[in-house]
Amino acid sequence: MNVTSVGNAALSYAPESLTSESAESLSYADVIAQFYQAQTYKSRDEINDEDAELAKFREDLTTKGSALFLKELNEEKIEALIEEYRQKLMKLKEENPDTPMDINQMVSDFRKQLLEELMKAEKAEQESRPLQADAMMSADVLENVKTNQDQDKKSALAEIGFLEQMLNPAHSEAKKQEILN
């Protein structure tokens, strides 16, 4: 099939009420659509708005807060791992019915192990954060602000805007004098 036959075949599909130009452009679009399935463009925001899981995540995060949300997420992960472990133990028991197994005790021990690992990870994360003693105290911040204000008053340049400083010749002379001193 060549280009001319495709064009002629496409023209035969065009409605008679359209002009020849719009019929040709419509028919080419129809032919292209037949051979190449294309999706309409959607921005990332439109895609995100349609995503139900993302909407649920946002709603949970805003209603519960980050700490409670993360706690529940960790609990869900632990429960999923425990259920997977329980299924694995059930299969082992079915394969070896002679072997004595206390599945509930083994699952309980596995749960304790997971919780201990979670606590260790949280503790390591807290230790890696800077300590409160290392952070600047409010008194230190206030002292820095006062020092900056005192320096600005000495130069008197901070009170006048940049444009005013550039346009005022008296100011440029005062700045030169300040630099020389």
C-alpha cells in the first residue's frame, strides 16, 4: 500500500459536508489513528488527580499527620511480613506433618524480632540527627540579630535602599569615606 492509496482511501471516509481541506486533514488524522493508537496527553498533575491511591495517601497524611501515618504504615508492613511468614510455616507443616511445630509461638517470636529491628532502626536514626545541644539556642539567634543590627547602624547603609544608594551622590561619597577609614 503506498501513500497515494492511503490518501485516496482516507478521502473516501470523509463526510461530504466538510470542505476539502478539513476533509483531508480529518481523513489523515483518521488514517493515522487507525495505524497508530495514540493516547491524549495528560500533565503530571492530571495523572496525579486521577490516581485514587495517591489521593488516599494525601488524605491520610493530612488527617493523621506524618508521625501517626508512618506508625500505621510500619504496622501494615509488619503485619504483611508476619502473614507471609505464617503462610510459609503452614506450607512447611503440610509438607512435614510429623515435625512438631508451634506456629503461633514461632509467629510471635518473629513479630518480636521485627519490632526489635524497627526500634533499633529508629534509635539509629535519632542518634544520627544533630543533638539539641549542638543546635543554636534562641538566645544565640537573638544575639546574632542584635549584632547584625548594630553593624547596620554603624554603616547606616542598611536603612537606605539600594536604588537610593546608587542615585544619591552624597551617599556614594560617604561610602568612599567609610571605605578609606
